[in-house]
Amino acid sequence: MRTSADLLRSCLAYSAWASARLITAASQLTAEELTRDFGTADRNVIGTLAHIFGADRIWLGRVHGEGPGQMPGAEYHDLARLRSEWPALHQGWADWAAQLTDDQCMHELTYQDLTGRTWTNPLFGIVLHVVNHGTHHRGQVAGFLRSMGHVPPKLDLIAYYRGVA
């Protein structure tokens, strides 16, 4: 499947925008709300946000040719730390994507997953996976917010394209 570097840059910018909006919304929660267990794999709001951050960081390392990486530990179950470090991570993705050409989108990357298995995927598929993964888990957090009586921010792609603030 052919895709353009501009499309991938747009998708990454959307992901950064949506994650920033969700961090802002999570900043309004109490400590109890941030850690309320919803019985999902990452348990709660802060755990799910840390999971998204960790995956974003691991995949950026992979596209830079770094090792398999690891998910962040408990030190990242801290909203202030995520709010502080996530923008630089998103900038890292933007800087990487700024150099990306349409032809490079099709280049295959071989990497190891967290269990040490080796995989090969085209760069466009990796970028779209990163964005889709974040979208899936941001949707979980939006559901957690709603179940606690909060109105989650608009996170839809069309809201991003419409410039909804």
C-alpha cells in the first residue's frame, strides 16, 4: 500500500494533539480517580496513559534503530512526569517524520518486540500502528472519564482537522 510522508506526519500530529488533550483532562482528576481500577490490562487512567507513552517511546526507539526497549515502570504512573516528558517525545516523532520521504514510507524495518522476537514491517505500517494504538487506549481513558462523571475532551480525528480546541 502506497502512502505519503505527509499523511504520516499528519497522523502523528493528530496523535500528539489528542494525547495532550487527554493529559489536560486527566489533570482535573483526583488522585483516587487517576488510580481507580477499571479492570482493564492497564487498570486505570494513569496506567493507561503511561502505557500509551511507553509504547510511543519504544516505537520511536525502534525507528531510530535502538533495541527492543521496555515499558516504563511505576515512576511513569505520575501525571506531572507524563505532562513534562510526553511533549518532547511527540517532538521526537515530529523531527523523525520531518525527514521522511514518500519512498521511505515503504522501507521495511526489522526490530525486536518486548519478548525478543524479530519482526519486519514497512515504516508506514509502524507509524499507523503507533497512532492506532494510542487512539485505542485514549478511547479507553475517555470511557473511564465518562464513567466517573466527567466529560472527556473531543478526541476524534475530524475534531482535529476542524481545529476544535
